[in-house]
Amino acid sequence: MYAIAAAQVAELSTAQRLLLVNVGLALLILGFTAVVIVALVRRNMRQRVEAERLAAMGVATARILHQIKNPLQTILLHAEMLEDSRMVEDPAARQEICQAIVTEATRMTELLSDLSAYASGGKRRLHPEPFSLNELVTGAVRNEVREAEVTGIEVVVGPMEPLVVNGDPYFLRQALENVLRNAREALMQQSDKPRRVEVALRRRGGEAVLEVRDNGPGIEPYRLKTIFEPFVTSKAKGMGLGLPICREIVESHGGRVEVRSRPGAGTTVSLVLPLDRGVREAQPA
């Protein structure tokens, strides 16, 4: 085959040979250029990813420092007030100052707890077991009702179907409490109408759907795309880790988080979990 090709080349004229050589060189240059372009594009992509990562780290660090600095400043201010003998002698003033210190210290502990929970997401060890999801929800909502009453928020429970899932009750309760807290904080932003949170648990096929619905201000469509990103929040308090932690926990149980919202009409967050395989057949659909 090579002999035939060599013979065919030998029959070509000098001009044709030069053309053939030029075509070969052109293809070689094009190939080399393509390799260089691909290498440059890949390097540019790596640099862009690294720049975005560093920018995200900067935003996260600034957010963390800001959220921790505020309660620390309040604690320091009130601690200095306790150095005033007149404040110490007044029982009411002393109690108010001490309460402010305890409140801010608790707030900082919660912030650090959220941060720790998010940072350890990949190392989270689940201890799954079949348990009654409706009983877990009832217990979590009972605590929420006590806190909501203080802020004038009505909490409505039901319907509440008896459903069994296989999961870690501790972490699933943490996920639910994060959603309930988000709903309560969203409702605190409005005062022009009654504030209401509805919690329901129902079966949908082979899944348990836990819904938390509020009639708060809702979420703008453009913000819905970023609500699961860590350190992204429109609230003055908090670090924007509640929903990211919630999604990590639910997805680690083979479930998912669904969010529906309309500005001015409220938000519905649904935690969708697979029913326990051992009892799925026994539970009527």
C-alpha cells in the first residue's frame, strides 16, 4: 500500500507536490493550534472556577465575621454597663442587662451551631431506623407553637397522616425545625395581615410529603434560584444556612426539597421522603 502511495506521489508534478506539502503543513499547524486553544480554554476555565471559589469564600467569611461580630459587640457593651455601680444596684436594670447578654450569647451559639452543621455535612453519620414521621412532626410543631405564640403567629396543624419512614429522627427533626424557623422569620417581616403557618403531612404514592406553608411576603422568582446556596440570605440575621442544611439532610435520606412561592402570597416548603420499604405495602395509598 505504501509502495503504491509512493508511486502515486512520484507521478505528481512539482507544483502538486508543493501543494501536498503545504496542505500537510496547514493541517499540522491547525492541529497544533487546536491543541493550544483547548489548553488555553481549560486553563481559563480553571482560573475562572478558582476565582469564583475565592470570591465565594470571601463572601462567606465576611458574612460569618459580620454575624459573629454583632452579638459580640452587644455582649461587650452590656458587660461594660455592669461595671457601672448604679446599674448593678438597680435589680431591674441588672436583670435587663443580663438578659441581653444571655440572648446575644444564645444567638451566637445558634449561628456557630448552623455553621458547624453545614461544615460537617459530608461527615454527617446517619443512624436510620423506621419511625413514625407524624409523631416527630407533632413534637417539633408543639415546640414551634410555644415560640410562635410569643410573636403572634398562628400555627395550624393538619391533615397529619400516620406515615412511617426509614431515617435518622434527630437530623430530620433538625431539617424540619430549620424550615419552621425560616417560616416564622419570614412572617416577622409583615404586620399588615394575620400571620399564619400551616403544617401538613400526607402520602403521595410511595412518598411522605411534609409541607410547611406560610402566608408571608413570599420569594421573588429570581431569588428562588439561590435559596439553597450557602451564605445567601435577605435577612438581617442568620447566615443563610438553614435551607442548605435542610436539603443536605433530606437528600441524604433519598428525598428532596420542593419550594413554591409567590410574592405577597407566601411560601410552601415540602420535604419529600420515601416511605419505609418494609411497611410501604401495608400502608394504603
